[in-house]
Amino acid sequence: MKNNCLFTVTNLELIEKLKGLKINNFVYPLSFFCVGIPNTFTIDQIKEESSYLFINRILDSKDIDKLNEVLHNLPSNIKGIIFDDVGIIEITKDLKLEKILFLSHFNTNFESINYFFEYVDDIIVSTDITEEEIDEIITKTKKKVSLFVFGLISSLYSRRTLLTSHAKHYNIKKENQKDLNIQDKKFISIENEFGTVLYHYPYFNGKRLLNKDVNYLFYFPILLEDAKVLEVAKNNFDCIPNDFGFLDTKTIYKVKNN
């Protein structure tokens, strides 16, 4: 395991074992500020040095104010923040936190990434592009980027509680996590009070990206049992259902002439 990995914490009891695998940078989904993640953590639970906060909610003005207060009273062990609400850029301008922007379905080209580099320290490149396109970004951005190398990828995020609405409409028992199929495509849907996330299944396998010349490698092994999380930390992805996402599949097509 490279020492430039950012590894998402799913269970505090795994920390020492992950350290034994040379993992030094831990990412904690922050309670109240995350959606679609079953295990989140409060600031008081985060004890490790070189810790990062993960925030994936789109925030309204009241919640931005709450986050602003949290971020301006952080302990010294919090090194950085990974986020996708660009409003967070404004409230972190005066902070020495390492700011990492992760817009799941944006930042698909070097022009947009170079623009955002005016405001943040690092950017996790979108998983919606091919390996060839990733290589172009790596060579043309003004700073080193980071890459998502393993985990569930969000296909949809809604601030609506979609599973609750579905259960009410069909008069069935409500579930906060549900496996879904759309034709031959599989998804995992997770809801909390802040909304619903639909993840593509199986897990994204970006193992071939590990030797790229980048800043960080981001691991997001949510919803896995502890033993499999440790296998992921060893870069053993074969024991988990996985695919290569769009690494070999272009998502831009030329319309044929009639």
C-alpha cells in the first residue's frame, strides 16, 4: 500500500489493523454532513493524525453555517477535507485545511480541473471517463490530481427520501437500504434523513491506476464487512464483486449522419 492513499474509515476498530498495512491517511465521513453512508463519525471520535473529513451532502445556508462553526473549531489532527459542495470553498478560504474537491460526475477534463485549482488544493478526478482521458488530465493539469481507485460510485443523489416515498406509495415496509435492478443494471440505494444515494453495483476496480503519477489514491470501501475492507487495504479486490466502470468505455458518442 502506498503512503499516499486516502482510506475511508468504515469501523473504528479497524484503525490499528489498517495502520499495520501502512495506511496513514484516514478519511472519516462526518456525522450530519453525509448522505448514503451508513457509518459516520463525530469530530470527537476522530483521534488519528493526518485525518480527513468527508462531506458529500449538498448543504443549505443553515447547514453551511453549522459546518462553518465546526470547521473553525477543529482539533489539530484534522489535516484536510474532501467535499463536493462548492459553497464549502467560501467558508474554508481562511483555513489551513487541505481542500480536496470531489465532484463525482464533473471534473472530467483538464480545463475544468485547472479552473478549480484556483480555489482548492487537490481534485479527485471523475470516474465517468476512460483511462486514456485520465492520462491526458494527469499530463495537462497545473497540479497533481488524485484518483478514485476502489469503492461504490454514486449514480444518483437526491435530497428527497425516495425509499420512504416508495414504501408509502406501495404500502410496503420501509427499508433504509435496498438492492435495486434497472433491466440488467444493479444498484444499492441508501437513505437517511438528508436524502437518498443510488450506488452503481458492483464496486469500482481501479487497480490499474495505482501506479499513476498522482497526489492521492482514494479508497471508499463502504458496506463491506471488516475482513473484506482489510483485503481492499492490501489492494486485493478480486474477493469482492467489481468492474472497471468507464475505464474502457467512452461515454461520448458521435451522432451518425442519416
